[in-house]
Amino acid sequence: MPDEITITPKSESTSPASASAKQNITVGRTQLVNICAAGLGVSFFLPWVNILGATPSGYDLQQMGNEQRLLWLIPIFCAIIIFAGVTKRSQQIAGQLTGALPFCVGAYWYYKIGSDLTHILAYGAYLSLIFGAALFILPRKSK
């Protein structure tokens, strides 16, 4: 009979197979977050609205006035997310903030313009909302 008995709880014992599976999920999620951040960064330069035949992008809109300068946060935060993913740092906070930005911009414009906003949005705005929603959900820690 051995003199010492070691008992490890189930939560602490991990097999090498489950550890590598968790690592693969984490790497896959990081790559997916990077792709969504790149998509949101690209959609910043696509047409966001269609007003009287003109289709300004997020870049063009931020040049129109001081209130729109905060639109620069979108590509800046996208770059931060991609940098965090490449350097294997946490993307959770920056990802959720970046994901919320297109919705904050949409809420602000809805407050200013009203229900006509949905009639003037172009595909760049819709893509930014889709990528924003993905960035808000994907970086969360899995249980």
C-alpha cells in the first residue's frame, strides 16, 4: 500500500486531448475575431448612406463635422483588435467596445434623423452592423 494518496478534483484534471481542443477553439475564435475586425475596418470605407445620389462612406462622413470625428474610433479599435490577436492577447474588451460602436453611431443618427434612417442606409452601414454584432459576441469567454 502506498503511504500517500493524491486526489485531484475533476475540474483540475485535464487530459492532453481536451487541452489541445480548447487551444484549437481559442485559436479559431481569435482568427474569426480578426476577420470580423478586418471586415468592419473595410466597411468603414464602403458607402454608408445614400443621400440625393451621393454615397459617402464612414471616412467621408467623419470629415463632415466635429460630431462625426468619433467615427475614427472604428478603424482604430479594429487595428487594436487585430494587433491583440496577432500578439495573442485578450481581445474581449476591445472587441466588445468595437462591436458596440456601429450601433452607437446608428442610435445617434436615428436620434438626429428619425425613422427615415433605414431608407438612406447603404450596404457599408449594414455590413458594419453585422460585423459589429459578431465582434460584440465572439470575443466573450466560453464557459
